[in-house]
Amino acid sequence: METLRKFPLIVILIGIGALAMFIPALHAGALGDNATARPFLYGGILFLVLAGFLGIATMNSPAANSERRQLVALLLAFAALPLMLALPLSEAVPATRFFNAYVEMVSALTTTGATLFEPDRLPISVHLWRATVAWLGGFLIWVTAFAVMAPLTLGGFEVTSIQEAGQGGSTGRNEGHAEPATRLLRFASRLAPIYITLTGVLWLIMILCGIPGAHGLIYAMSTLSTSGITAGELPGNAPRGGLAELAIFTFLIFAITRRSFINGWSPNWHELRRDRELRIAAVFVTVIPAFLFLRHWLGAFEVDAGGFDGNALAALWGSVFMVLSFLTTTGFESASWTQAQNWSGLGTPGLLLAGIALFGGGVATTAGGVKLLRVYVLYKHGLREMERLIHPSSINSAGYTGRRLRREGSTIAWIFFMLFALSIALVMSALALTGMSFEEATLLTFAALTTTGPIASIATEAPISYAALPDAAKAILCAAMVLGRLETLAILALLNPDFWRN
């Protein structure tokens, strides 16, 4: 680990990406699919050698050991690293353009989960590669949230920090004064066992639910990374699909609050119960499914199928699962959700699902969106303003932290909301210029900026095909995915001249 401190972040990521190529190579080789195994095997060897050369050339570079350089490396990783990851994919899938493979890898690495390929067209080893890239992208987000974003007070940390967004802060007593490279490796070594173990446990549960090994691993990776990638089948269609969905539902809590994993294997349960993000997520998962269930219930009465039977229970569970799935920007579809629509005769409330994804999950998790902490801060600020309308001279007793959240925290949260809305408008306008309709441009924009790719296929009656989009629209969506993953404040920090001053 000490040796890795000498190398720039982007070189380390190239090496990890090269090693990851051996996973689908070994899997395809075990299945006897040599046509799929060869591109990944050769690509892994080629890029591993390239990473070695780059590592020797850039070893001990002092400029790379700073939060600012690491933020640039993170932007470069999401935008340029897919060029490397797409090469074996384009060779393994016949009649595939490299540009389409690049878009697929950008979608996977940013944990968006949008796909340009029909599931039956890709071998299972290629599906495993897509899930592996998304899984690694999710771990990269976990680590850099604490090692890069937190010191710069970005990514949601600016709401609770006393420092100005993008100007630096502290991550704790030990990490705050450590070198950036040391802090990065320290968080990676702390979070890797948790991330790997959680994935392994969920994989085992998927196998026990009757899901084949490779498919179960894809579901486990996609759940922990909130990418929503599948090999075509829904987890709820397994022999014990209800238990599989319940397991996925349980593991999605790690995309709601960082307090569920940051303290390792012994989280502070008292602190977890008081967690702001978990509490507001509980409200969403309670109120919105009740509304959706009532909607399906009324629709079922109109077709004389309104009895409280198995279909009603399935509709209720499908609503609860879908809300948490989209709230964490995962995008898994429940098998009971389809059953609920057939029971009530009502279509998908696409705008509602897109709105849920817009709220997003927790700060420093793999979820995208606006983030629940920012929503909570604005909610508390609104309550305080209404209280002051009634009692103008009242003094709130929430303490310094509570007062700061409602003042400085709410200000920066509102600024982020405005920047996010502006991003939506710009991306929608750009997509409209490519000849897209208003509805398609809206849903694809929400899918890209919230990193919830399945919105395009679930939130509409007629699924939107990413493969049928013009190249200009695909390029715009790639940029939007990277923007949604890094967030607008981080991009603006890179463009700020003060950010580069010593």
C-alpha cells in the first residue's frame, strides 16, 4: 500500500481496470466462449503493461498529491477511462461501433446503468463485465467521497461544513491533515473489506433464492453500486423472487446513509436512528407507496378487481420496492410492479418515478441525484421560515449546528438546486436540438443527471431505446452522466481560478 502512494490516481485506476478485465476473461474461458475471453485477456495484459510504463514515468510526482489534482483525475477517470474499458467490449460484441461501446462504459462507470444493447445480444460474460465496471465505479465513488470530496467540502459535505464549498475543510482528526494520497489509500483499505463482504453476502443470498451464479453476482454488484444493471431478467422472476427482492431492498440502505457503513462492522445504532437522511427516506418510502397503492386500488375498483387479495399485497410491495429503488437511483423494477399494473389496468407514473430519482440517496454513497441531506436542509429551513411568520421574534433552540444548517447550509443547498435545474434545462435544450421530443428529452435528461438509466425504459409506456439515438444525443448524454456523477459544484470548482491558487 505504501508503494501505491507514489503513483497518480489515474494510473492506479488504469491498473485496476486492466486487472478487472481478467474477470470476464476467466468467466468466458470457463464457459468455453473463447471468442469473448480473448479480447478481455489481451486487453488486460496490454493495459496492465501500459499502466506499468505510466507508473514508472509518473512515480513520485508531487503535483499529483493534492486534492485538486485528484479531483481532476476523477473527472478524467469518468470521461477518459471508459475509452480503455470499451476496447475489449467492442471486440467481444460483433458488429459494434467503438463509440457505442464507449457510451456503454461511461454509463456503467458512472453507475447510470443505461444500455445500448438488447440483453440477448450480449454473452453473459459481457454482462458480467458491465456489472464489474459499475461495481468498481461505485467503490471509486465511495472512496473519493471521503478522501477527495470531503476535504474540498463538495458532494454534499458543503451543507454541514464551516468552510466555503470547494475551498477545503477537514475530514476528521486523523484524515484531515494527512496527505491526499495517504488519505485515499486509508479510506480504500477501510472501505474495501466492507464493500466486498456486502457484495459477497448478497451474492450468496441471490444463489439461495435460485438465481444462477453469474446472474446473482450481477444483481449483487448492481445493488451495491446502485447501477441497476441486469442480464435481462428481473430478480423478482427467480424461483424465490420475493426473497431476492427483499434482500436487495435491505441492502439498498447502504445507498441511503453513509452512517450504515462508515463505522465499519459496528455502526452506532443510536446515531443511525437519528440520521437525517434515513428519516426523510423513511417518509418517502412510507408516503409515496401509499399514494401509488391507492392509485392502483382505485384503478382496480374501476375494473371490478378491487378486493384485498394477493394482487393487492403484490401492488403494495411493488410500490414500496420501486420507490426505494428509484430513490437510491438504482432503477431495479419489481416483478410485483408489473403485476400491480396488470391488476389495476394503470400505466407507469413516469414523472413520479423520475421525481423520486431526482431526490437521490445519501451523501457519500453510490446514489446520485440531489441528495437527501440537501432536501432535509431545505425542509428544515422552510419550517423555520413558516414559524417566523407566526412568531417573528422567536428564537429556535436547535443549537449552533441546527442554526447553521438552516442558514448557510440552506443557502448552499438552494444554490445547488438552482444549478441542478439549470443543468436540466441545458441538457434538455441540447437534446431537443438533436430532434428529440419534449418527453424523451425530459426523461433522458433525468436519467443521465440522476444516474438512473432505467428511467428511459420503465417510466414510459413505450420504452426509449438508447441505441436508436443519434450520435450527438449519445455524446450529450455521456457528458450529462459525468456531470451528474461529479455534481455541478465540483465542475464549477474546477473552473474557479481561486481553486488553483496556493
